Amino acid sequence: MRLTTLKNILSGLLILIFAAACGPALAPLPTPTATPAAVATDTSAPVQPTPTLTATITSAPVKSLQVLGTFPSIQSIRMLDANNGWGLTQDQVLRTNDGGTSWYNATPAGMTDAGQTSTFFLNDTTAWVVASGGDPTSGTIYHTADGGANWTSTAVPFGGGSMQFIGPTNGWILVGLGVAMSHEAVAVFRTSDGGATWSQVFTDAPQAVNTNDSLPFVGDKSGLAASDNDHAWVTGSEPMSDFIYLYSTQDGGRTWTGQTAVLPAAYAGAMTGSNPPRIFPGGELVLPVGVYANTAALVLYTSRDLGKTWTAGAPVPINGSASLPTPTDFFAWDGGPALYVSQDGGATWATVATDVNLKDSLSSFQFVDANTGWAITSDASGNYTLYRTQNGGVEWDVLNP
């Protein structure tokens, strides 16, 4: 997978790093045509770590926002609980407070292409949206602290990427700079003032000043997840058997070290693609890994020691995505008639027969608890449909009128 501008965001994530649930893998950014000029590297001491924060719901008012008269064509969502969440259409940032039945327009003034943005939604009041300036080295970041009623905007030295904030002030972004055959140059930027200013702390671009290959140039990167101001993980893929692409930092992104996760014996010799780990309050990590051999599978690895050791869960026999709303309730799905459900943190799985078959059109899905979830489908004509379940995936209702 290649790190590209987040088009399906809430995502954490499938991005599997948010406090409510995680959706699909990172979607592609436009491929850069040249390696950008280097940005001055920050050599100051890293910010002291803070605890991992969850998405606290504070019920920001939506009455100041315009309710949409027609149901929007929602391309991605980031739900925080059964009622509150954010969504994106091609040109709008949206909010809901009734589980997706109705939506309010929270689009920043001046932003025209929400479908080509990178986003992070901390809770229902605080969010960031990066709009690309047309290349990997320029963009605008929009920030709201009142649920989208008001936004500030600041020029930034990147056009998007895999972004995460640890609370309202400290944030990370992994930016794609250029790709070649199974290689990708990236940079890591940090902020400690809510996104108003950013410092580049790392790059592996071969011709850049202060380049560092501890996070290798080789490999396609899929995204970044951070647990605090010092610790983060980057995932991806490399065409190598018995290898899971997983690198971690303990110094705020300045240097990186490979971490080892062993494939289940039945999949020895397979190639893999990993997505950023879901980080639960308390520090437990769950790493989704797609395994590709004669048959495909999804394996979820758990770590309770910041990635020093990883334990593989039972493989799920699909080429699909995962949503991990709680440390014990896991979902895996490829859109087919069987939804895989685990209630013991991935040690065992059962199948739930659904009343829909979205295998050929599923774009993303997300659960916020053991019962409540959403799915988005898309067709060849660019039409999107939003579904919701309230009984663990057995029945799905179309929310589009």
C-alpha cells in the first residue's frame, strides 16, 4: 500500500487508531512527480509524553450549522458514538448528532474539495482538515474547536498525509514525498500548538538534507499511529516473504526501529500488508495485517508492551478490513454475506449472517460498539450509499432516502 492523501478518512483510519472505532485503510494521495525541497529539520528535544486520549463527547451544538435539505453523498465517516460523528462528501465536511439520519454542513470557508483532504477528528468539537495545494510540499490546514461553526486556516509545508493528534495541541503527520517500485520517500512533521506551526523531524528522501534511512526508503507506507508524543508506528508493505512492515519510534519520530511480528505457521512464506495499529486507552495495540498466500487472510496482532512483542490472533479467512471498537469486540468484513465477529479480542471468531451482500461495492465500514455500525458502498458511477446496523450487523438499513 502507498501512503497517499486520505480520501477515506474516518479513518483513522481503517485506520484503527481512533477511540471509537476504525474504518478502512488509507486511501491514495496523488503520486508526487518530484522529490520536494527539504524543510529545515527540527533538532530540539521532543515534547514530553502525555497520556493517550480517547474521543470525549462533549455535545457541541449543531444549531449554529446549516442542516442539509437533501441527503448528502457521503464518501467517508468517522463516528464517535451511536449518535455523534463527522462525514465527508466530495466538497463538504459534515456533522451528525442522530446516528447519520440527518447531517449538518460544517465545511470550512474557502475549502472546495473535501474529497481530496486529510483529516483528524479528535471529538465532536475539535477537528483538523488539510487541503492540498497541488503538490506534497504545500497545503492549508483548517482547525475547529467548536464543532465546525468556526475554523482557522494556516498554510503548511505539506499537502496531506496520515495525521493524528494526541489531544488538542500535539500532533503528527506522515507525508508521502515520492514513489518508485516498492519504494516511497516520506517525511514526518510534528506540531505542539494545535497545528498552527509544524516542524519536520524526519525524512528518508534519498537526496534530502539530513536524510535518515532508519525508516527505510524501501517499502510502500500505509500510515502512522501515535500513542503519545514520543511513541509512534508506521506500517506498509514490501515484496518480501515472511516479513511484516512495522517500524516504531521512541523519540518523537527522529529515529525508527523495525519491530518483529511472526506469521502463523499456516501462512509461512506469505507476503503481507499492514495497517496502523489501533491504540486503546491503557496502551494495548492491535495491528491489522493482510496475509497473501494461496488463500488470503486477515490476522490481528496484539501487543501490551509498546510493540516489543506481538501475539497473533486467529486468522480470519477473508481479504477484508477490520473495525475494533473495544479491546474485546472486533469485526472483520469484505462486504460479503458473512460478517466475522470476535468477542474475545480476536482469539476466536464467529460469523454473523447479514441481510446484505456488499462484496462488490463495500467502500468502508465502522462499528462504535458491539451493536452499532455503518457501511458505505460506492458504484462505478460514483454513487455512494450509507447503511447502518443496530444489531451487530445482522440487519442493515439504508439511510439515504
